[in-house]
Amino acid sequence: MLLALVTAAIAVVGTLLGSFISGRFQERAAERSVRVSHGETIRRDRLEAVTALACAASDHRRTMWMRGDAVLKGSEAELIQSLRRESHQTRSQVTRPLVAMRVLITDPAVRTAADHMITLTYAIRDHFGSTEELTAAREAAMVAHDQFVDTAARYLAQHD
């Protein structure tokens, strides 16, 4: 009878230990799954912020080019005023993705590239003196845009 009790006790202890170990493995697997899911969400959000910022800067650069071109061609005041309003709108649309990118990506190289792109894009308004000057300002902003995208891509590739 004692042997049966010891055997039963060992079986109960073994079952409880097995349940505990199994539960711990499941808990760790769930934690890993949450970490992976969180990482994927952060990566997606970072990519979205970079993409939105690059697109917003491109839209503003295009609008500033059109506005400068209209000024240089002596277009009607109504068209220039319309393009001015549009450029204010596109400039405003840069703010949200810039803030999102700064919150999600603290890397100094990415931030510097973003700042450079934005600075050169905004500076187009200071180059309405001649078509050559306007073209040079637009091309400089386009190069800065490409550098930002390349820098952000390297950062995102390293943080997969």
C-alpha cells in the first residue's frame, strides 16, 4: 500500500511539474510573439512616417516650383495667389509626418537628412529670381530628398 501511495504521489508531483513547465513554455512563446508583433508594428510605423514625409516634401517642392515658375513667367495674379495658397497647404502637410518620423526614429543621420531635405525644399521660395536659380534650388532639394530616402532605407534595413 505504501508503494502505491508513493507511486501516486510521484505521479501527482510529476503531473504538476509538467503542467508548470508547459505553462512556462507557453508564456515565453506568447511573450516572444508579442515582442515580434510589436517590432513589426514599429517597423511599419517608421516606414509609413518616412514615406509620408518624403511624399509631403515632394508635393511641396512641386508646388513651390510651379509657384516660382508662374512668378517668373509673369502669370496672372489670381494663378500666383492660388499657387501661394496651395504652397501654404503643402508646407503645412509636411509637419505631421516630420513629427511622426522624429518620434519614431531618433537616429541622428536620418534626422539630419530629413532636416536637410526640408530646409532645401522650403528654401525654394527664396530662389524666384531666375529660371536657372529656381531650377538649381529644385534640383538641390531633389538630391536632398534622395539622400533622405537612402539614409532612412539604410536605417530601416539595420533595424529589421
